[in-house]
Amino acid sequence: RDDACSPDACSGETEATTQEKDSLMTSDDGQNTFQNTMNVSRETIERLKIYESLLLKWNPAINLVGQSTISQVWIRHFLDSAQLWNLRPKNTKTWLDLGSGGGFPGLIVAILAVEYDPSLSVTLVESDARKASFLLKVSQETGITPKIAIERAEKLPPAAADVISARALAPVSKIFEYVTRLSNDNTICLLSKGENHESELTEARKNWKFELQKIPSITDVNGVI
């Protein structure tokens, strides 16, 4: 979109190079890559370190992320979520994250908002009470204040969010069913999708009309937003 924020902070390594190095990265390597790509403050990095620590503590009990990805959390989850920040319209005031799970991308967005846009209202929607408790714990420990709705997306009251995001929630056509009551004509959906995105779009076009822009993921060579 012409009115999207410039992704000038996303000028790090190519997707392929980032992926190849993923499995070899330590936590410090991941932090450095995140910092170099997103150019955030020391305070934001400290919040993310707290997030990482809580994720490591809670994950064995409630499976917030795949265990095989936990050692690459700064790239596979933090940076993968943070790349959406640079794609938001400049006048975004409300951000609704559906199926937040372990907080991706919504909790990362809320952390970035503290530094870059404190007036942004972020709502995290998660129906699993245990995962919602984790989202609340991270919010409290990092000093951020997103709204947390313990509810299924299809049962949310009508809204008109400026941005709606989702990651690993449902196929595009199903997400569109959720967002019809949560959006208006100017709402932007930022959906993180993997290698099967074309088949999802083909299915969605059977029942929905929409404007589409595909942006390559900076963390997954086969992924798009």
C-alpha cells in the first residue's frame, strides 16, 4: 500500500540467508539480528528478553510455540512478528490480533508500540484461558497494557479495527469470515502465511472479493504477508 510505513528497518539479510543461519544461532545472535533489522531501543530489547524468559518457562506446560523453534525464538517468532509493524498504515489507531496464542504477532506489536506509537490500542484475542494468562503475565512483567479478550474470534462483538492480524490461525477464507464483523472498508488485514498461501487465496476468491498485496517474509523464504 502507498500509505504503509516504509519498511526501511527491514533491510537485513535476505530470506534465504536468514533461514540458513537460523538453526546455528544462539540467543545472543538472534538478539543481534533482531536489533540490526528493527533498530529498536535498549528498553525494547529488555522487554523482549523478559518475554523470552517467560516463554521458556511456560512453554513446556502449555505449548505456546513448537519446541523445535524455541532456540530460535528471536528470529522465528520475534522478528517474524515484528516485520508486520513496518507494514501498518501510518494512521493506525486500533490493532486487533486474532488467535494470539503465545503472543505472535500481537504481543510483539504491543511491545513495539510502547517505543514507536504509545497511543496505539492493541487487542489480543485468545480463547484458551491458559494462553491468555501467559499473555497477561508477559504484559505485566514488561509494563505494557494491551487489551486481552478471552474469546473465540467468531464471538467477538462488532468492531472496526484499523489493522487485523493473524498468524497460524486458519485459512484465509475462514479468517475473512471472522473479520467481516470486525472491520470496515479501510481495514487492513496483515496475515502471515507459508508456502501454501496460493491455494488458500484460490479458495478465498471463490467467495470473497478483496484487494491483495503479497510481501515476502524476511524470516521465511517460502512465507508471505
